[in-house]
Amino acid sequence: MKIQNMFEKKITREIKGVIKVGQKDDENVYQELDEYVVTAELEKYMNRFFDAYKRSVTGRTDNMGVWISGFFGSGKSHFLKILSYILSNRVVEDENGAKREAVSFFTQGIKVEDRKLKDKIAEVASDRGDIDVILFNVDSKSTTDSKINKEAIKDVFMKVFNDYLGYCGSIPFLADFERKLDDQGQYEAFKQKFEEIEGISWKEGREDYYFVQDSIVQAITELGIMSEESARSWADNAEKSYSLSIDKFAEYVKKYCDKKGKNHHILFLVDEIGQYIADDSKLMLNLQTVTEDLGTACGGKAWIIVTSQQDIDSITQTMGEDFSKIQGRFATRIALSGADAAEVIKKRILYKKPEARPILENLYKEYESSIKNIITFSEGTPNMPLYTDAEEFADVYPFIPYQFKLVGDVLTAVRQFSSSGKHLADGERSQLALFKEAAVAYADEREGLLVPFNAFYSALDDFIDHTHRIVITQASRNTRLNNFDVELLKVLFMTKHLNNFKRDVENLTTLMISKVDQDRLELSKAVEKSLRALCDEALVQKNGDEYTFLTNEEQEAEIRIQHYNIDPKDVVDYVAQVAFEEVIVFPNNKYRYNSRYQFSFNQLIDDKAYRNNVSHKIGLKLLTAYSGKEDERVLSLLSYQEKCVVVRLSDDYAYLSEIDGMKKIEAFLNDPTSANLTDFDIISANKRKERSQKAKRVSDYIRFSLENADIYVAGSKISTKAKGVTARISEAFEKLVNSEYHKLKCMESKPSQSDILSLLKQTKTQMNTSDFGTGNEENHDALLAMIDEIRYAGAHAAQYSVKQALDQFMDPPYGYTEEDIEFLIATLYRRGMISLKVNSIIYTPASTTPEDAYKYITKREYREKVLIEIKEVAPPQHIKAVKDVIREFYGKTVTTDDQDSLMRDYRNYATTKKGAIEEVLREDYGVSSKLPGKKVLEKSLRLIDETLKISDPISFYKRVDELCDDFIEVGLDIADLNSFLGGVQKNKFLHAVKVLGIYENSKNYISDQEIIDYATEVKRILSVERPYSFIPKLEEYDNKLWDAIMKLLEKDTQRIQPDVYTDWKTVKTSIPSDRPYAQRVLDRINPKFQDLIDKLEKITDIATLNGIPAESNALLQNCLRMIQTEEDAFQAEVERKKKEAEKQGGGSDAPVVSPVEPVKVIKNKPVSFRTITGNKTYSIKTEADIDHMLEELRTALKAQLEENTIIKLS
């Protein structure tokens, strides 16, 4: 059976892909209603719409928006128009003139299966007199510059509303004038009058407003609507003064609905609102405000139903502003899917005659296995629907289910990237049209044919832009290409912009399937051959295993790209970068042998190091095809000589050519001249994407090449159990480490830093030294290896530092960690087998604290400074000297013959002794101390310090032997000193020092020879260096001297005390008893004199005692000045009160101030005899001379005498 005979309706009949909004011819509308397919999905959405609409009929609602979304060609505009037919219940005629209501197409027959939905449609149709439907395409109704205007949506709505009412929508201020005339009932009269004046109807003439302005003014004037002056003024200023707000527009709509009836509805059906708004947030805000104000003003009586490719949430989220209000208004959401479009196509054009179905179902059953085997897609291709059974095969024949999805994607992509203009954008090329035209092309074929995907191209050809169409046109004229090549090129064009569709050989072969029994293998070969031809002609580019259609501009760019030359070194560098940084994963470029040992390795590729890192002892060397090395013997020898894991990458993957292509693209993009190419922005974006795709493939190819690479270690090729790249190389590294670091296992323990310090703190008894040399102790071989290296260096007079030990034992054949090596050094050191030498000073466990030894062994700053040497043994006589000093000087018992222990004990004793001596010097021998023995103690300290500062054991023992006699001598002196300091002799000595000090301070006042003699004896004994045996005699003279001094002090005290009391009395009598300050001053004076009396009675120093009179006199003067100050303040207060009384005028309330006589305070005037005599010297021989001298003194004293003054003569 021919394909055209299989369909229920003629496949060749004319079908409008989508009736555009605005087309109203009955014939097309009738076909549209008759052939409209209501799918299950559409039934659901119709129910949703009519339920929401019904709520506005029975009550008030703000949710009066419907948002219809769906991709291009999904039937949005069609559905919107069908709604307009149902809501207005339009009456249409068929080709024979038979009339029929639009609603009947849905309420009668089986178009709608849901009985409840039929009832809802019928109910709405019954109210058609109360419904106005305004259907329009927003873009076609807007002005050319409307999108610049943020109020564009409101203006378009006003325009179509005015048009619907019969007003002049294109001239809004004129429509406003018409509305006012209509409201006043004068509109019809005005139109008639205008026609009488102008000779044409108002509808014809109003578009030329400025040319018929005089006729308009005349009509207004003659009808008495305005005076001529007012009419002329209105005509001149109408456009300028016109304004329209959104709330005013909403008010017009509300007034209209109210005027038409209580429950009248008006519906604005707006096509392509999403395309019109695009990403303009201002237009979206304008739509939001229009919708909100209409909803608020009309309460559900005005509806807005729009279509958009995107759903409302997607649009508003992209704009990033708050559009929650419009989202709330458009509560009814209808999202049409591609599956819905497929169902429409099946029912509208592919519906089969009853006699055709068995033929097709039997055909499927016969070739089912073949069909399933030939129609397959490559891995990673998004789900492509295939035939599920014979019934579906009959439903969609001669098409394949995946084509419905893919054609929808192609339409969207072509519209976005390759459309020549508005026709395709307006929806003329719907899926329905493409499938219909493809079916017509094969109408004369018989069953068994399958429509290949290239068949859909012919329906698109007229609507594809020149850039793409010219390539296919030129290809069809190319004699080097055959028809199959051109058809395949069409497929590549249609799938060019399908991001999720992989254009590889397998998928392209499937798209070219044209028969149910097609030989897929032969077809695949034909496709591959055709692709090679297309690539040779630069019409198609191969990118990995995918192929891409190229425009002429892209072909020019591709030719330029292929002319760039890339240095193979750059290619190899990129291989290294990907391999070492992405594929081969070793943290910090270290191979982890086990939990303790990690080995850094050199990274090499071909004949060069990656990032110039070649300092390590082992390496990983990658070899590409560029290296030229393939022979197994050569590679084995290379791995042995260079101590590397050699990895020869597999040549089965095209990573080198892919990198070369990627680098060429980079060169093209970085070339400034490339920007001169036509469409460079688009081409560069595509090339960047292609470069990213190549980079990903390179990474995959390098991984595959490494997974399948040959690996060589230690002179032989190996096989690995693991499959992953890193795991395979890890296995190889394990073999390499076992070969190169074969002494690693000699290190049996796993010491930490704390273990090293703990070892150094162990005593000899805690350490097990008996096993050393027997092979039983831990790390035996490692310790022997290290001691051998130290001995070897010493035998050759070479220095061997901690750093050298670290370097040597971290390298092959050992491979120890720093902690391992430090632990081995610490073990030998603590066992006394080695010593540490820093700045020519030798340190051993006896001379160094564990903490210092730990620092020298482990700290980085000491590694080059600290030398390791085999430890020397001191001579026996030196050891004996140390023992003697310990016994005789330190008074300790010797408990060991071990050289280190003896030195350590000595140092401990010395440190303790030193501390004790320093404490004695600090406590008993201050700056002014007179105690004997200080020189002995200081000498002891010098001897101790001289030995403590020596850390080299041999030097230490030698020096102690040299100082042995000095130590013993000083030790005897210290014994006598300790007896002196520990008994009563020390106190007696110090008392004598004190008494002698009192004597020395007062000796100028002492003339008694006996006292002087006592003091001389005390001084003599105190000055003896070792006075210990003279202490009894010292005590005797000390007591006598003290008693004599006490008698002199008592005598002088009796002489001076009365004078102090006299001064005290003088002060007290100078205080006026009637003064308010008297007691206060007395309380301050009495303690001062009492303190002076107490001091007088306690003084033990004659010189200090003789200074008391002067101190008493000074206190007398200070107290008299204090009294005078208080009296002056008192008199000032009396004077102030007096003046205050005088100011009050002596009234009855004025205070009475009694006069107070000022008191004159006695002054103390110290006068010396030298002042009185004028430093004159008198010679007296007779009594007359005495009288003469006294007379002169009397005269001089009278001259000094003043009123209220006491003269203190001294």
C-alpha cells in the first residue's frame, strides 16, 4: 500500500501550520476547529482554565491571569486562539456554507472525552453575550519604538481596547475624545456631521487627523459641543495634554464592564508576550502593574491570557527583581509539552485508515528485530523514544518516535540561530507542517519505507538564513560530492545547535535510516565515507568523534586554524601537565610506600624534566610517540640506568593530534588578525567551546593511554594487577623502592620525636646495652651501618655532621626518615659510643642535658654545626683525680667507675655546690659585709665554673686533674668557714662590727683614751683574714667598748633633754587659749615633740645625739610659724565678717561683730656667737678684760633683741 493511501485524511490537503492570531477567514477557522486535537494534557489544562474562569463568574477574584508556556511549535498560539473561539462561541462556515458554533466542535463528538469538561465549555458558551474577547499579537499591535517606552504594555492594551470599542486605537488622544462623545450620547451625531462636512466617513478620515482638523472643529462647533475657540484650542493641544495612567486604563475597562451588565467579562488574549518582553524588566513591571490594577479594579471581570516560550517563574527569576505580585495574579499556569505536539500530529495527519493498520502492524512484527537493531543511539545521547510495539509503529508510521522530539529541538534551534526572519518566528513552520510536508515527499512510496531525518530539511529551506543555506546550495553544486553527501550535510545543519545531541557516526547513521530492513553496517560505511568527503571540502569539522556543520565564515576560520604550526615541545608539555596534575594523583608528588615512608620522585617526559625538578633519587618518566623509543630492550635498560619507572604511553589514543588541534585553536584565538573575520564573536565563542571539548578529550585520552601503557622498572617490563593509572604506577614504584632502597627494612622501629627525647632521658640502667653487637637488639644493622660510617670518616680525618648523616641515610640504599636517622644517632650517643661536637666543644651524656642533646641532634639550625665522632676514653689518673675532688671537696661518695656517669655525677655535685655557695654569698656577704671567708668562697666558685664549662669529657678529666690540689686546699678552708658561719661566733663577730661602727661615727666626740684603746683592739681582730680563734678576745673588747659608749650617751642625754622640753613649753605657751584653732594646733604639735623625746632616749650614736638640739630648735621655729599662720587666717575671717555687717547697714538683723585684738606670736631667733662677736677674737688677762668682753656682748645681744622674740644663742 502506498503511504498516501494509509491516512484517514488526505495527506496532500492544505494545512496551516499555525493560524496566526489576527487571521479571521472562516474557511481556515473552520478547518482549525474541526482538526484541532484535544489531547489528555489539553483536557487537563482546559479544565484548569474553565474552573478558574468560573470562579470569576460566581464571585470576585484577583487571580485573573493565565500564563500559557511551551517551546516553539508546541501549539501555544493555537491553543490561545481556540480559547478565543470557545469563549466568544464564534459561528463559522465550512466550504459548503454550512454554519456551526465553535463550541459544538468540543461539546459534540469525541474530540473532548471528559464529560465534565464538555459541560463547563457549554456553560461558558451560554454566557457568550456577557463576554468580550480581544485576541491580538502584542508585537503586531505595538508601535515600532514601543519597547523603548516602559509603559509600552499599557499603551498596547489601551490601543486594542479602543480598537475593539470602535475608537481610533492608533491615535489615543482622539480615541479619548471619541469616548467622551460616546459617554455624552453625541458620538453618532458627530460622525454623521463630520461625514456631511468632509465627504468621507469618520472611520476613514480620522487616521488623517491633522488634515481634517478644521472639519472636526466645525463639526464640534455646529453640534454645540464646544465654542469654536474652545474647539480650536482642544484640536491644537489635544495630543500634548493627553496622558494615560494604568489605573485610568483599568477604570475605563471597569466602566465598560459595568455599563454592559453586572456580570460582564472582558478577556485580553495576548500572543507572544514572553517574546515581546524578552529580558526587559521594565516591560515586565509594566505588565505586572497592568495586571494588578485590572485585577483590583475589576475583581475578576477583566482577564489577561498570555503565551510565552518560558514559564513565568523562569522569566522573573532571570530578571532578578521582585515580581511576586504578577506571579500571584497569573495563578493559572498552562505548560504545553512536546509530547502534546506529537499527539496532535498523530491524530491530525497520521491517523490511519482501518485497512492500513493491520498491514503496518504485521510489517513491524516481521521486522521488529531488524528495526530495534538498526535504530540505536550512542552512549551519552539523551533519551530518544523508539517504537514500543506494533500499535505505536502503526500510529506514527512512516516516522520514528524520536523524530517528534528531535524536530521540536531543531525548530527551536533554527529559530534561535538560523532563521532568516519573522515567518519562522511567527510560527508558520510548526512541527505539524514539517511532518506533513515530509510525509507528502514520500507519499508515493510503499510500506517498509522510513522517513529519514534529512527529509525535514526541505520544509525549512525557505526560512533558513543565507549564511547556512548557501553552504548547502553550494554543496549540491559541488561535483566532488554526491546526493547522499548533501543529504547528510542537511542533517548536520539541522543538528548543529542541539547541545545534547551527539553528532557521531552512530547517531548520524540512525538519522539516515530509510528502510525497516536497512543494512546498518553498509549505511554506516556510507556515512563515514560521506563525512570524510565533507571534511575534505571543509564543509564539516571533526571534533573528537563528533562532526559539526560549518558556515562559510566558519570554514574560513577553520582553514586559518589548520595553517598554524605548533611546536611538538608545546604538545609534550601539555601532555605532562595533564598527566602529572590531573591523571597521576600522588599528593605532593610523593609515592607512599607505607604509612611511614614516602618518596619524592622526579617527573620527566620524553627527554626533559617537568618543571625542572630532577633533585630526587628516583623518578617517573613518561614516554610519548614523539620520544621515538619503542623497543622493549631499550626501555628496560632506560629504567635501570635512570632509576625510573618508565611508562610508554599507548599510541591507540589520539591525544597528540587532539592537543595539536587545541593549540591551533588557541593560536587562532590569540591572533589579533582573527578579529577581522566576519562573525568573529560567534566563531570565537564556538572555538572556545571546541577547545574546552578537546581539552576534556585529551584528559580522557591521556588517561586511557596511561591505563594501557607498558611499564618498565629496574631493567624489566612488568605487569600490574591494578587497572587504574595511579594504582599501576604505585605498583611499579613499590618494585623500584624495593630495588633501590634495599636496606630500608634494616630500620625496624618507627620512632617519633618524643621517642628520641625519651631515649636521651634514659639512665644507663634503663638502657639495654648488653645486646649491642650480638644482632639481637632492635635496628641492629642500621646502627652498625651508621657507626661504620662515623668510624670511616674519623679514620680519614674527615668531619661527619648530622646533616651528612641525614643526607647519606635518606638516600639509597637506606631511605630512612629524618626521625629514623636522628633516633639512630641518639641511640649511639646515649650508649656512649659517640659524642657530639659543636664549635670544638665535645658533648656527651655526662656533660650535656637530654634537652640540649635533643636540640643538637634534631634542630635544623644545628645540622651542619654538630659533628659526630667516636667517643674517646680518659686516662686512669685523671679519673682518680675526679674521684678525689668529689670526695674531698664535695664531700660525696663515689658510686661508679663509668666515665660518663662519673662526669655526670660530678656536674650534678658541682651545680649543687655552686648554688649553695652563691646563696651564702648572697645572704651573708652583701655589699658592706665584714664577715671573713669571702675570698675562699669566690675561689671555690672559680674552680667549679672552670670545670663546669668544659663539655668535652677528655678535656674535663684533664682539667680537674690539674686543679685537684686547689680543690682540696679550698675544701679545708671552707670546712673552718662553715663552722664559723653555722655557730654563735658569727653573731659575736657581727655585734663587734656593729659596735665598732657606732664608735667610728662618734669618735670625734670621744676623748677617753680607754675607750679609744678598746676600739683599736676590736678593729685589729676584725681585720684578721681567719679570725675564728680570736673570737673570745673579740667578745671581751666588744663588751668593754659597748659599756663605755653607753655611759657617754647617758651623760649627754641628761644634758640635752631639758632644752627640748623647754622648746616644747615655749610653743605651747605661744598658743592663745581663746582662739578656735588652739586645740587643733596643739594636737599637731605635741606628737612631734614627743617623737623627738623618744628618739633622744633611744639613740646609740653620740654624733646623732649631739644633733638633737639643732633638730629641736628647727621644730620650735616650724611650730611658731604654724601658730602665726592660724592667727592670720583667724584675723582675716573676723575682718570679712565685719565688712559684711557694714554692708547690711547696721539694721536689726545685721550680725554683731565684736572687735578682737590680734595676738602677737613669739618668734624664735637663732643667733651664733660668731654673729654677735663679728668673728672677733678676745684675749683675756684680767677681770677687766672679762667685763669689757661681756659689755660688748650685752650691747650686741640688745641689738638683736626684738619684741616677742626669743633669741637662741649657739
